[in-house]
Amino acid sequence: MKPARFDYVRAERLAEAHAALAETGNDARVLAGGQSLLPMLSMRLARPKVVVDIMHLPELRKIAIDGDSIRIGAAVRQAELMAWPDLAQSQPLLAAALPWIGHAQTRSRGTICGSVAHADPSAELPLVLLALGGTVQLSSRRNRRSVPAREFFTGMMSTARAPDELIEAVSVPVRRAGHGAAFQEFGRRHGDFAIVSCAAIVSDTSVRLAVGGVADTPMDREFPTLCDNALDDALDVFAWELDARDDLHATARYRRELVRRMGRATIEEARRCV
């Protein structure tokens, strides 16, 4: 199929993108990597009146360490972040998750912020952003604001972004001393969306586990340092709270069991990385 007719705005300045979104609102879509938007346009699942291309804005193509955070601009492709020489040292959880995203071809075009904006509950980047306690930096003609990941993802492919806003960047904290991190994923094939994925961050005093692919949004829980049966019990409670459902790929019971087993394995791996 071919997309329905739309106007195309190639923004040369950030203010131009803001103006287009302010004038068109819900009838506009932001184009970055296009790996989610273009198939939706072709299948006419999305019918915007205006597509605003932000990939030619140099200020959105930067990866930078800003204090104790890594700021990733909206035009940074997934492959570019994978190739960033400071990634593994600065944020190992991101480095562990990126190879699981799609395939080399899609990572060469898809952007970090585009995946966050799409907000698929099975996608890796929203999960990692939540696990790390990252923030989404939104901007519009009216103002700029930062939204914590826990508040940004509001439902299945639904976010707190207003119609006139675009994601300008995401920020994640740099690795903290004494913290270990790990990522694991289970899917039908490598590169498919996850049936269940887990991201864990541990320290001497706490364990944070985030789970994707089960609920309408990625979900996380923080526990005190638990071992043996106490950890199994905590994971069992978490698995039931996720409200897993049967679908074409797996039953709710199967997903809950994956959360229990993969959750424990991911936490144990993170402990070895401290």
C-alpha cells in the first residue's frame, strides 16, 4: 500500500519544527529514523496531514556526557550510540541492550528517541530508560520540560507527550560505582520484539528489576537485597502484579514463569558485574 497524502516539512531549525507542530497538533507526526512511522504510513495506520522531518537538525545529533548524565539527541541513530566509544564504560546497561534491538539494518536507521516515542511495551529502549530512571526532554514553542520515564509511558504506545511537543533528547545516568547491571531477553528469534525482557540494576543495598513485554508499559520494582527463597517470593509477587495476558505469542502463565526465571537470572548476572 501507499501512504495517504500528507505535507512534508524538512525542518532546518528547531523553531521551524516547533512551529509546524504548534500549527498542526494531532494531525502532525515527527519523522526521525522512520523505522516505525514509515510502515505505519504505508499501511495507513497513521494518516497525518503533516510529517515533520527533524533529522537535519545538527543540535539533535549529539551524544554528550552532561555532569552525571548521558544526553542522547533525538536524531542519534541506534547504531551511532552502539559505536560511541564511551558507551560500555559510561552506561553498560545500554551497551548490553542495544544489540537486541531489531537487526543491523534497522539499527542503522532507527533512532534512540524514536523508539522511546513509539512506546511499544515490548521494545528494549523504553525498558532500559525506565530501569535507569532516565528522563525524556520535551520541547515545544511554548516551553521545555523533562519527564521521568516512569511518568512518560502512559499505556500501550501512549505517552505523556503533548501534540505540539517533540522529544528533543533522552538522558540516562552514567554508571555509578558499586552498581552492577544486566539485560536479558527472550523472543521467538533474535531481533524480534521480546516476549519478555528484563533489566536489572543492583547495589549492596537494593535491587531494581524492570520487565518489558508483559504489561501495557514496561514496569519496574525495587527490592532490598534478597537471596534464595525471599527473592523467589518477591519475583512471584511482581510477576502476578504485571497483569499478564494470553496472546498469539505466549500465554499469561508462560510470561509469568519467564519473569520469575529470567528475573532471577538477570539479577544474579548483575550482581556478578558489581
